[in-house]
Amino acid sequence: MEGLIQIGGAVALLVLAMFTGSIIERRHYASIRAREAQFQNLPAIPYELPAGDEQPLAEVRMVMGSTVVSIDYFKQFLFGLRTLVGGRVSAFESVLDRGRREAVLRMKEQFPDADIIVNMRLETSTVSASTQKALNSVEVLAYGTALKYRK
Amino acid sequence: MILTTVNFVPGRKILEHYGLVSGSTVRAKHFGKDFMAGLKNIVGGELKGYTELLNESRNEAINRMVTQAQSMGANAVINIRFSTSSVAQGAAELYAYGTAVRVE
Amino acid sequence: MIPYKPKDMGEASESSAAQGTSAREFFKLVIFVACLAAGLYFAVGFAVDAVVLRLPADTEQKLFSSMDYDEPEGGAKDKKLLAELDAILEKLLASKQAHPLDYKLFLIDEPRPNAVAAPGGGIGVTRGLLKALSNDEIARAFVIGHELGHFKHRDHLRGMGRAVGLQICYALIFGQADTGGIVGTGAFELAGKNYSRSQEMKADAFGLMLVYQTYGQTKGADRLFRLLEKQRGMPGWAYMFSTHPAHEKRILALKKYAEELEKQPEQK
């Protein structure tokens, strides 16, 4: 009987996490896509500016953006099952993808008038002391050098 | 598709760039392989199962990056960087990013 | 600086993130893991049965000699109760049908009626059961016979072996995992209960046979279940999760078996 109640509780939590998680993800993606379209004219690239390539500049500034993303219970459960089988963990991919795009957008928001961000680097690190097997939070950091040319 | 880790494509002139392209994948290892790796850890040496798995995943990440570059009409990706992070116990994220460009 | 030309990459911008496939993936994984668990369960079951059924009685006795079953605390009343049970056990063992172990009866201080077969030959009877069956020798004999049936079929070792084997597998697969833990152990537990239901029926049959051979009659054996049924009043849906099969079903099976026994000529 107790086992049954436990299983029932876990299933209820899973279903709840699945719905809320997918709603949050859909909204986040909608916002990311809208903002990405807005920043279409401000590219951020890992290109390293070679010496002697300088155009007349109005401003140079280091920019960075970061975000910590967490994983809902449903995706953690999915991952738990996935570790038995191995293979692509699509549940985590979308979360990391969202985090990375969010970090890049925040970096761009620091200097929206720039013409280009060069030497951009991306870094991912697990921030929570993970006593549990599943991922709980990951920090994504994007940083680079924003250039504004003299017109 | 030409892939380089430097700022240019040697011997070619870059005409224009299309911004950042990236590809990533998260892979979980299989508990059977994990078990074998645990045994292998005792004696040391290369964990072939893991090497294979990570290589395969990195290729997948590159493929995804290339797909993005192709869809914009680029014919080269320069400045490619990789980053591998262990996002959870038993899972690693392989990430590749670069600048999509068109060369002559 | 290279000139920049903004371009839309369309679908490819989502190439690193599969969306909307979670539910399907979930079902696929659940089915796969369920199959894996079932396979493991049966594999462990077969392995344990193969070992346990070949285990000689004296080896078992030695293995579990360290098991110490509590003597009842307290009064002469308990001692008297146990002495009565011991006498019944002696009678049942006289036919030499039981598994040759050194049996030892002990009293469990628990109001719910129940009895257990413990490794090494311990037979535990709860106070609640003794109370329910006071002054009913045949019914008590049937309870002890039923537990002897479990020993005969090595159910006590099979259950334990399975639990241990599955726990080892579980630890190997999950490590000290949390995810799947609840579901995993829950499913194993349920399967374990389901498994022992057919064993209960077999133990019933063995107990009834012993009673018939010892006392020459079987009337009264089914009284146990009628009593239990009255006391517990378990709702129908709970049968699935109970170790003991529905009482009605067992009474019917017992009656049928008793008729068969009585039809057959006496056998020694």
C-alpha cells in the first residue's frame, strides 16, 4: 500500500513537471527567437581580430552574459532512465541550448549599439555541488569584445 | 565544407561572414560500458568505450554546426572551438562553435 | 574585417535541441526499462531457484545457525501456548513428510494474525493468530503445516534470495541513484508479492495433506480463513497487493483438495 502511494505521488509529480516544464520551455524559446531576430544585425563570432586589421573605432568594450539553467523533475527522471540505455539525452540538449542562446543574448544586450562582437567564447560549468546523479543546474557564460565603428 | 581553427582559410580569400554557428549534443553513457570502464579503471589504460563515445558525440556536434552553416550558404567554418563539459554524472555535453564564412 | 551579411538559418537554428519529443521518448524508455527489469527479475529468480532447490537441509541449518529466534518474554501463559504448538508440530513431523530441518517455534508479539517461515527452521506465529484460533487444534495444525509447506518448497529461501539478488543488481545498475529508485523498488516489491501467491496455494495444499495424514480429517482447516476474513474485512481491490490470495479462493481450493484427499485410500 505504501509503495502504491509512493508510486502514485511520483507519477503525479512527473506529470505536473512535464506540463509546467514544457510550457516554460515553449515560452522561453518564443522569447529567445524574438530577441534573436531583434539582434540580427549584431553578430557575435569567435573570430580573433588580427593585428593591423583595425578600422577606425568609436568604442571597444568587453561584454558578457550568463545564465544558470535548471532541470525539471520530469527531465531528470528521463535522464535517469536514459543512463540505463545510453545515447542522446535530448531532454538536456534543449535546456543547454536555451541557456546558451540566453547567455549570448544577454551579452548582446550589454551593448546593443555595437556593430560586432569578436573573440567570443562560451563556457559551461556545473555550479551545484552535485550529490545527486542528475544534473540540477548549469551555468552558461558568454563573453567577448564588442566593437563600434566610427561612421 | 572547410573547417579551420584559425582566423582564415589558408590560400583563400574570405568574402563575407554570416555570424556564429554552433552544434551541441548531450550523451549519456550506457551502464554496461560504465561497468566495464569501472573495471578498466583498476588497471589503468585507455577507456576505449568512452573514447569512442565521446568522439562519436563530438562528430555529431560538428555535423550540427555544419548543418547550420550550410543552411546559410556558407562554405567554410573558421575559428572552431570545442568545449566539453560534464553536465551530470554519466553525461557529457560536447559543444562546437565557429564563424560561418563564404570563401572564394 | 570581413563584411557581415545577416542570414536566416531557418530550421537549422534548432538543430541542437530536439523539442516536443519528450513524451514519446519517455514512453519508449519506460517500456525498455520495464522489459529490462522483468528480464532481470526472471533471471535472478531462475538463478536463485536453481541454487536454493539444490541446497541440502544440513547446509541450510549450518548457514543460518546464527539466526536466533526470540524466546517469548513473560508469563507461563505464553510458555503453555508454545508447548501446545510444539506438541502439534511433533505430531505433524511424525509422518516424516516435512523438509528435515531442526524446527523451532517462536511467538511474535503482534495483534494481527500472521505466521512466518524463517531461514534455518524458525516458525513464527503471532499472538493475534493464536488468539483467533484458541482451542482449535486442527486449525493450528493447519497453520503450522502451511509453514512447513513453505519450508518444503524452500519458499523462505527463494523469497530471501530473490530480494538479495535483486538488491545487488539494483545497486550495480543505479549506484546510489535517486531517479527510478521509487519506481524500481516499488515494482520489485509488487512482483515479489505476486510471485508468492502461487506458493501460498501450494503451501496450503501441503499443510492440508499433513493435517489429513496426522488427524485423519480436514474439517476445521478452512475455519482459519473464515476467521481471518471476518477480522480483516479486506476490500476486493487490495487483494492484488496482498501476499495471501483472496480467502474465498483459498477456501474453495482447500475444499476441493480435501475432497480429493478423502477419496483416495489412506497412504503411508
